[in-house]
Amino acid sequence: MLLTGLITVPAFLLLGLGATRESKGALFMTAGFILVMVGSFMHVTNFAGLWPTLAAVSAEVGIGSMLLAGLLRRHNREARPWFMIGAFALVVAVTLLATQKLTGASVLSDSKPELPVIAGTATWLVELGSDDTIDEIIPILENHGASWEKAFPSIALNDDVDLAQVYLLRFSESAVGPLTEALMADVENVDHLEVNFDVHLDIPTAPFRHKVKQDDLLVNDPLASQQWALDAINGHAVHQMVADVQPAKKALVAILDTGVDANHEDVSPNFAHSPATKDVHGHGSHCAGIAGAATNNGRGIASLNWEGRFMDVAGYQALNDQGFGSIEMISQAIIDATQDEADVISMSLGAKAETPKVIRDAIEFALERNVIVVASAGNANEDAKDHMPSNVEGVIVVSAVDQDLNKARFSNTNTSLSRPITAPGVDILSLKTGGGYVTMSGTSMSTPVVSGVIGMMRAFNPNISDDDVWKILDETSRPVRDSERIGNLVDAEAAIQRAMNL
């Protein structure tokens, strides 16, 4: 609505010029009225809900009236009525915006995320009450040409009363305003309504600079000497510690991403049965290798997963081949991984937004079943409290450091959240989809570093709770220069040792 304001506010100035000029006054007045009509037409055609539209109009009238009053006063004309109108309109605008914020009506605001569009179709998620059925809102949906389907068909009411009542709606973009207004008015049946917006990958670039380890390594993976991250988290000490021991069980680390190349030589030996076995994009495969590539197998890179005996990795399609994923896709991936009894969910994804309720519910669904949830802090050099889904309570939030153990220039900060930690995230070598190896940077890379550590902890202590996992990570992590902003650096050796002895 910013463009509308840039049209409407100058209209008041033109009206003022018309009222204060004898020469060409009618011309100015006519131009002002035309701009008012254009602004009104734009509000109608770009209708984004009653409250935000009223708030925007009030703000425009208030600012315009104040400017008009100032112009009239400068020309010694009566200005007080316009000052009063402007002040009243601005108070109305502030009141509407504050009320909208408090009541959650922002779902219809102009700042809503970009709608997923399939041939001109918008998609939204509606949550019904626990004792309601889709039949009760079908008349509203049919009246606006909407189709519907159960968002998470594998969830029953006795599994989760909120997720079981979520439906995915598809309808014409032109019906967004009237349909969402009608659904929000149906307070008897509709508990929540939100846009099924898209999240997309944001992969930063960083200078390529490997630090080659000169010491002899226990692992025989040919590229291990190029993996500075293993040195930074004491990963090679983990290899020494676990080489001759057996896990209590094989942990399952779920990679919620663009999929995983299940046929890659360095992950195929320990890839678990899961839905997303291909990865056109490559981001998910890279994350999978960091978390749990088969190690000491004479191929490629190393992870903490010695000989692939301690962890299996699994792929879940939270993002498509272009790196985009809707709220429904991400939530479904969380649910699927949880129902497949994953030990760790690793999400190298997110967006600057308040976390949608359906994702919060899906994460709570996982946490209640003792699944550890790890998410990237984001790559915008901002505060992760504004980044979803890392800003959900209970999620371990991972920032990134570079090879000098300084905050990576792109990394969001995370210490405003309750579970902050940092890990290597610059020039990280891992799997390339289709075969081979490639370096990438981002909190997307630091996240599976931590997920792999937690997977090893679970392999030795299968029943360890998410609270105990976080307590161990927090107490064993090491301070770095920017710890006050990004948390302490994960120490794999100390954390796994503590979990083994718990």
C-alpha cells in the first residue's frame, strides 16, 4: 500500500494548492481529485482485508490533511479543521494497527509473504476447531470457488488435535480478500487462518580458503585433511574415541531439505529408507554429508559417523528442486520424520517471518515425541529472533563461524533465543549431488554439524531427552570471540563423551 500512499498524500497537496491559488486553482483541484480517485481505485483492486485497508486509508488521510493544513496556514487560510481531521485520522490508523497486532489479524496485512501461485491460485491453511468438520465451511469455500484437502492426512485427532484439523485451501488470487474475510468471520468453526507462503534458500558466498591439516589422521578418507571444521569441533578426537566401540543403537538423522542423493558413494551405505531419495538442487545432499557421511571408508569426506556405524541419514522433501518450500511442505516433512522415529531433525532453511502456527504445532509434535529439532539461524546478519523456524521455543539454533572462529559475516545472531550455539559454516566441504564434492557456506552448513554431534549422542544414549541434550551441548561448548552474539562453539568430543557417561 506504499504506492497508494504516494498517490493519495500528494493529492491533498494539490487540493491545497488549488484552494490557495487564484491562477490555475481549478487545474490543481482537478488534478487532486483525480489522484484521490486513483488512490481509491487502487485500494479497491488491491484489497488486503478490512482492517489493514482502513488503517492505510486513515494514515493517508491523516498525513495528507496535516500537510494540507500546513499549506493553508502558510497562506493565512483557515487550517484548524484540517489539523483536527488529520490528528483524528492518525489516531484511528494507530489504533487499528495496534488492535490488528494484538488480535493476530496481521494474517491479512499488506506485508504478508508472497503467495505460492499455481496458475493464478493462492494457497492458505485453515485450522478448524476440535469438534468441527470441513462440511461446516464448505458453503463458504464453494461460494468463492475454493478447493480443499486435508493438509496432514496421517495425523489423527488423538495424535494432535490442531494438526489433524488443518486443511489446505486453493483458490483464485482475486478471491483472497473476500474469502479470507468470510473465513475469519466464522469464529464458530475457524480457529486459525494463515498464508501457505514459500520459504527459499539463501546461500551466501565466502572466499575459498582451506586450512590443510598436517598431522596424521586416523581416517583414510582422502579429503578429510581439507575439512577444517572437523579440527574446529574436535572431530578427529571423536574418531579416536569411537573407533573401537559400538553404539547402543544406530541413530537416525532426518535432513529436511531439497532431498538427498541416496546413491552418492559417501552416504549410500548409511542412507535410511525415506521419501526424498533424489536431490536436483544439491543443498540437501551437502547437508546430509556434513551430518553423517560414511567415514573411514576410503572415499571422499569424513563426518563423525565412523564407518557409518553410528548414524543413518534420511531425506525429507521440505524444499523443492528450486530450493522453495511452502509452510505445508515443511510442516509435513517434520511430521513424517517424527512418525518415522527420527532422533534428530535438521532444518537448514527458514525466512524472516513470525513462525506460522502450523509449523509451531509440527515442531511441538516432534518435541513431545523426544525428537531433537535443530535449525539454522539464517544468513542475513540480523537477529534470529525474527527468523523462522529457528525462533520456535525448544529448537536448537545454530549460527556460523569462519576458519578464524569469528562470526561468519553473513550469520544471524542467536543469543536472543533460548538455545543458541555456533559451528563452522564457511567453506565447508561435503557431497555434491550426482557425485563428487563441493564447498558451500552458510548457517545451512553449520546446522548439520550440530545435528551430527547430537546424532552421535543419541547413538550412545538413545533415551537422552532434548533438555539433557541441550544442557550437555551448552555446558561443553567453548567460547569464541563473538560468543555473546552467536553462542559458544560446539565441542563434539566433550559433548559425546558426556552423553556416553550420563
